[in-house]
Amino acid sequence: AQSVAQPEDQVNVAEGNPLTVKCTYSVSGNPYLFWYVQYPNRGLQFLLKYITGDNLVKGSYGFEAEFNKSQTSFHLKKPSALVSDSALYFCAVSHTWAGGGADGLTFGKGTHLIIQP
Amino acid sequence: GAVVSQHPSRVICKSGTSVKIECRSLDFQATTMFWYRQFPKKSLMLMATSNEGSKATYEQGVEKDKFLINHASLTLSTLTVTSAHPEDSSFYICSAKDFANTGELFFGEGSRLTVL
């Protein structure tokens, strides 16, 4: 079975400061890791993914994430936070990669990111 | 990126009625779609995998007779909540897999169901 843990329900960061949203995972075999963002009453927007290769993955809106196999982590980071980054962030994992993509994802519980002006 | 459309975005129904939610891939063909349920302040829970032309695969604990899934074409999957009850009220989100191109998963905007 695969699982994702996002240990923080909420992260508060001042605008302009760096931000980190934590994610750890458990999966048998190779992990395929994703970050999504969700605004109120909206669907999920893809931010970035790790499939293989470079451990530092760069994604949309200036976000990046670092895959750490020994710590089974995939923390989301951004060097300088914007108020518009305030949203709900989900980390997700899949253990299958078929047809060039992941199958049904297992999501973490989500972390509310609040950027204070 | 590719677009996945869900309809309706919001629906209110009376207890005991059935509600159908549509998930369409607008600019690509999706042989596989996924249905999720999201509870307030909770994560998304995978309900089922919808495969075009075959029966859906349900996750453990999801009632297949309660949540009917039909994937009759390469661009449309439907989720029907049968004999809805207030505890079925939730935010339902679909995703579609763009097999032919990147294999990426694209998510719909979600459908909020409220059962009175």
C-alpha cells in the first residue's frame, strides 16, 4: 500500500520569505511524486512531478521540490512567497507508471499555505 | 495543458433522488479516468478507476451500486450517485489520463453535491 503524509495542516509565511511545505511518502517500488494546488471550490492544478532523474524538480509559478530517497521526502519549496500563493497544497504518490503517466494517485491530507502581506 | 470539464459544478438534490455528474476531456481522448471524493478539510479519496468500454474498478469500501460509473466514450465518464442521502454530500473531482501524449493526469474543476 502507498501513503503520503503532510505533517502540517497549515503553514504561515510572510510575503517575500521562503516557504516549505513538507511531504513524506511510503510506497513499494519506485515512487512517482506530484504536487498539486487547489483554490477554494476548484479542482486541482498541477505544479510539478518527480519521475526519475534530477532530484530537484522545478515546476509552475516558481515552485520547486526536492526528492530525497533516503528520507522518503518530497518537500515543496519556493524562494520568495507571494500572497497569491495562499491555497491548499496536496502531495500525491503513485507506484505505477503506465502509458507514460501515473494511475490513480494517493493524496496527502493537504496543507493550507497562508502568505501574510 | 489539456482541459477536463465537469458538469454540473454545483447540484442540490432531495434525499432519495439520483444525480449524474459528467466528466469530459475536451481536447484529448482519455481511455482512463479517475473519480475522487473530497470531504471538507480532508484529502481526496480515490473512489474508482473508469476505463472506456469496460467496467469501472472500485476502491475498497466504495459501494459500486451506490456510485455508478459509466465510461461510454473516449471523452466522457459519468458518475451517478443513486438514491442520494445527506452523507453523500461532498465535492467530487474527476481526472483524465492523456494516454496518447504525455500520460499526464488532468483534473476537472470538481462538482459540489448537496443532498437535502
